[in-house]
Amino acid sequence: MNRSLFDDKWKQIRGLTTGWWSLMSEYDLSKVDKAEVKFDKYVNLLQVKYGYTYDQAKKEVGKRVEEYETQSR
């Protein structure tokens, strides 16, 4: 998932995040809201909360968004 696509879909992703990752809190999401580069902050939080590598976190985000978009169609 690229950064611009993530930013375009941020509101949708934000709303789905706690269902995808239970360790992500509203406080964490507010940090992403304030970040200049939302994608990097989001991925960093996944690394901290779940112990993912940067690449694992990126793949997980892409996978979850793709699954959501497939179900929405």
C-alpha cells in the first residue's frame, strides 16, 4: 500500500482499525491523525504494538485494506 492511497483512505482505515487490531487505541489513532506522514506513523505503531517488522506491518495494512475493499464491492 502506498502512502498517498493510505492518506486518501485514512478515514475508512481509521474506522476499521480497532476491529483489525485490538491493541490499537483511540489515543494511538489520534497520534496518526496529527502525523505529517500518516502511513509511516501507523506502520510504526503496528511495529510497537505487535512486534512486526516494517515490511510485515506494511503487508498487513495492505492486506486488510484490500480485503475490506473486496468485501465492499
